[in-house]
Amino acid sequence: MSRKSSLMPMVIIGILFFIFGFVTWLNGSLIPFLKIICELSDFEALFVTFAFYIAYTVMALPMASILERVGYKKGMSLGLVVMGLGSLLFIPAALSGEYAIFLGALFTLGSGLTLLQTASNPYIVLLGPQESAAMRISIMGLINKSAGVLAPLLFSAVVVLHGVDAPSSESRELLAQQLIKPYIIMACMLFGLALFVKLSSLQEVTFKSNDTYDSLSIFAFPRVVLGAVALFFYVGIEVIAGDTIGLYAQNIGFANATALTSYTMAFMVIAYIAGVLLIPKYLSQKSALIGSSLLGIFFLLGVALSDTNSDSIASFLWGWSGIATLPNSVTFVALLGLSNALVWPTIWPLALEGLGRHTPKASALLIMSIAGGALLPLAFGKIAEWSGDMQGSYLYGILCYGVILFYGIKGHTMGRWSL
């Protein structure tokens, strides 16, 4: 695909990445909201992330098969339709107040996103040179996380939660019904976008045959398998950083917790801008991956070791904004956005390099790793529940960055399995 012809696909895929971010990062606001209206414990509330992200594992291979049959363009359109149906499921969920229906709606949204992600991520990798793929994905990530900044702010503006920590049964019903209108609007937008993509000029992706590679199993490629493992731990720590910040702040008595996911997303946007400017001219994809993992370990230590009553770092970072009372420990959770942003853009091109016809299957395997966002936040919640120390529980995220660090140093270079 020529550079001239790649502009319109970049615009279309950029719109899709905005949708990814908006839908995905609404979860951080939904967690404290559903905790109140469905009367949940912290651990139960984190099933919001489980239901959403487990869809990527359950549905990745079926969606990859659909993609191979219908092609990338129709697959993207179909994924948007499934997401629209998931949005409509929020109507009976809100009317009934049943947590199980909310989880079913989130699983459906995640299923649609699985198809979209399986198609769009390799598509953007293949739009240009491999060495600049992380830069292109960083542009998509910038769009994605900008939506992640916007989504919690819009949610907090539309859904009023302040001052209702212990509502009556009747007021919980009224709270739940606030979700109906915004999710109807979202469904209409998703159906309209599905039609737009179907009628667009997006080209289908074709792959050259390779007699050496085509006969191999996808599991014969260590850089793909290990890349999926690294992404599993990455998505887990990314979701912990974005979706538990409100819950953590709520636990230590900070007001307006539903909006705090925006701060994690804001730092991701800053890091994505750096990625667009620096990769590949000044910073290699490998160096960006290693640096991100080391920075993440540093910030996790900051979360665990900070005084929850101190706000000096927050005052330095955003005292001008009127929220200088944000505790340092919460600020360090938000700062994890800086260390997380460039992990996804760098692992994808490193894992997919030269796979040819194996690319759809490799993409499905990498997408399945998004299950880390389902399982690791639950593990975080259970550790916090058992220990009674949510702040200290963030330290287990060091394991996540350790795996990412290994992939950046060694895993992506492995051409074959060896002892």
C-alpha cells in the first residue's frame, strides 16, 4: 500500500481507535458507579473489567476465523455492529438493576472490540515500514487515550453520583436509569460508524506466501508467543492503573473518584506524543519498551511508599488545575500512564515482523492476551481484600513490568525455541 493511499485508511483506523478508547475507559467510571447501585464489594465491582476483557480470550479465535472469511473491512464493520448491540443491552440492565445483565452487556461490547482489534492492529502495522510501526500505533494510541481522557469526564458530567454513597433502593433505580440515554446515543453512533466503514475506501490486506513459514504452527514463533505473554501482563497493569485509581481514591476518602481515570489517560497521551516524536528517529522500539518497563517499576514503588496525606508531587504536576490536594500515592497511580503508553505500540511490530499469512492468527493470539485485563485486576482486588492494604497491593505489578522487560531485552529476538 502506497504512502498516498495510506492517509485515508489512517483516518478511518484513527476513528476506530477513538471508539476503542472511549468504550474501554468508561469501565473505570462504571466500577465505582455500579458498586453503589448494585451494592457490590470492591472485589465484586472489579468483575466489570473481568467481563469486558475476558471476551478477548473467549472470542479472539472465533473472530479471527470470521476475519479470514469476510476480510478486514467487513470484519471491522461487523465488530462495530456487535458493539452497538452491546450498548443496547445497557437498557435492560439499567431498568432491572441486575449486575449480571450489566456484565453480559460488557462482554458483548468486548466481543465486538475483539473483532475490531484483531483487524485494526495488524492493519496499522502493515500500512508502512516495520521500523516506524510503533510510531503509527503511537498515533493511534494518542487518539485512543484522548478518548480515554474524555470518556470519564463525560460520564461524570452526565451521570450524577456525588453525595449518594448510601442510597435507598428507589434512588439506586434512578441512578441506574441515568445510563439509558448515553448508551442509546452510543449505540446509534456505533451503527452509523459500521455503515461508514462498510462504504469506505478501505483496502483489503493481502499477504505473500512463504513456503518456510506457512506450514508452521503459530506457536513455533517464540516472539509471538512471548509477545502475547508480555501483552497479557501489560494489559493487566494498564487496566489496574486506569480502572482502580478511582476505587483506590474512593477508599482513602477522595471525592469525585469517577473522574480520576482521566488523569491516568492524560499521562498516556503525553507518552504517546513522545512516541510519535521520538520513534524511530531518536528512539528504537526496543529501547522504548525497556525504558517503559523500568519507569513502571519506579512508579509502582512510588505508589506503595508514598504518604497518602501528602500532595507535594501533585502540587508540582498540576497545582494550577485546582486539584492540588490529590495525594501523592494517587498521583503515582496516574503516572503509570507514562510507563504504559508505549508498550502496546512496540510489542506489536516486534511480534508480527515477517509473519506473512500467519499475521491474522498471530494477531488473534496477541488479542487473546488482553485477558490480562480481566484476570490481573481481579487478582489485585483479591490481594487488596486479603491484605487490607490496597496501596501496598500495587507492588505486585512489578511482576508485570518484569515480564515486559524480559521481552524487550531478550524475548523479541528469539527466532526459535531453545533451552
